[in-house]
Amino acid sequence: MKNGLKLNFANRITICRILAVPFFIAVVLYYSPERDYLRNVALGIFLFAGISDVIDGYIARTRHEKTQAGAILDPLADKLLLISAFICLYKVGGQLPLTHFSLWFVVTVISRDAILLIGALLIFMVHGQMFVKITKWGKISTFFQVIAVLGMLLQWPLLNLIWYITVVFAVISGIDYIRYGIRVLNLPRG
């Protein structure tokens, strides 16, 4: 990984994803049954963010442009979008045609992410640097979170099943990250 907080092309794509979050929030919060087309606009913004995530990761790997900035900004962009999606879709959920997020689901998923962010901050305070490690459980958890948001925007009828799968992987990945964080906190300070 190259040193520094340099912004290369992949990092710029990630920043575009971060800048898309307020637009996603505004579109979802302005949703009403009379403006049902806004679900499609929100879906478009969400898909843009997802596709740009794949593209920036591909560019960073193939061009050997992995940077410390990218290691911080990429998961931050993911968390901002997903947390915003869960909160906003929960808020407008009662207006959606078929189904909406349950409070227990939103609280579970967001609590896991909040614990991860607090843990990363604690590690930074103790060691003076970030130790960013994306695990397979974290990737699986994020995948199902994305599927849950897509299912909500598309109003899939069996969305409740996806919620349970998402929560299971959120808990598993949360425990896995907590174990990793404890190991990092126990490393000698350098």
C-alpha cells in the first residue's frame, strides 16, 4: 500500500460515492406514495454507489493504487451509505407499498457498524494509526445489507427472510471484528 493520504483516481471515485449520500438521503426522505418514482431515483443512486465501489476497488487493485486514504475512505463511504439507507428507509417505511424495515433490524445492523467505528477510533487513539482489515464475514455482512436495501427499494415480498440472514451475518462479523480489534489493541505500541 502506498503511503500518505494521496488522492488518486480510485480515491476520487470513492469521494463521488460519499457525495452521493446526501442526494440519496434527500430522495428517500422526500418519498411519498404520490411520488413513488423517487424509489427508482433512490435505487439509481444506490446502484451508482455500488457499481462505483466495484470500479474503484478494481482500479486500485489493477493499477496498484492502494493508498491509506482509500483504505479509510472506501469503508467510510460504504458505512455512510448503508447507515443512511437503513435510517431513512425506516423513517419512510410506513409509506412504502408492501413492507418496511423493522426497528429491531435497523438497530441491530447500525449498532454493529457503530461498534466497529468506535473500535477503529479507539485503535487509532491507542496506536496512532488505522488498522483496516476487511474480513470475509464483513464482506458477507455488507453484501446482505446491500441486498436488504435493494429489496426494500424494490419492495420484494420475501424481504423478512433477508433481514434474518442479514442480522445473523451482522452479528457474526461484529464478533469477528471485535476479536480482531482486541488483538490489535493488545499489540505493543510502536
